[in-house]
Amino acid sequence: MATLRTKLALDRTTLAWIRTALTIASFGFGMVAFFRSREIESPGSDSAWLHHRAVRAGATLLVLGIVAMMLASISHWLSLRKLKRGEAPELWMWPLSVLLAILCAGLGLAGLWALFGR
């Protein structure tokens, strides 16, 4: 029963990471769409510049979501493989949540630098 509970917990964790990755990616799509509509409503150099930056940031968020989903899948697969061999799953040196938080913070700082450092 303990192995079953562990497998179910791994499934729940992976599903949470899938939801997180999809949220990150959809936020990127939403950002691009919002600034595209702003550019259409009030064309100008500022709105074109914002739209260009939003496309870059949105693409970055999309890639970040894909990377998070791939890392979560790999982690899930490796943990299930260890369980099948009778070993205890290990936490990585850098947990996925910490790694993703550092990446998001870095992207946020880069975005602020791009907006206000021009």
C-alpha cells in the first residue's frame, strides 16, 4: 500500500506541474494577444515597441512552460523507475520548484531591465 500511495502522490505532483506549466505558457500567449490589441487600437512607435517586447517575453514564457513540463515528466519517470526497482525516490539537488522560481525571477528582472533600461 505504501508504494501505491507514493505512486499516487507522484501522479498528483506531476499533474500540479503540468497545470503550472500550462499556466505559464498561457500567460505568455495572453501577454502577446493583449499587447497586439493595444498596438491595433493605438498604433505608434511606443505600442509597436511594447508589442515587440511582449512577443519576446511571451515566447520566453512559452519555452519556460515547455521546459518545466519536460523536467516534471523526466522527474516523474525517474521516480517511478526507482520505485519499480525497490529504491526510494530521491529529491534532486535543485528541486524543480526552486529551479523554476529562480528562472522566473531572472526573467522578471530581465523584463524590468528591458522596460526601464532603454
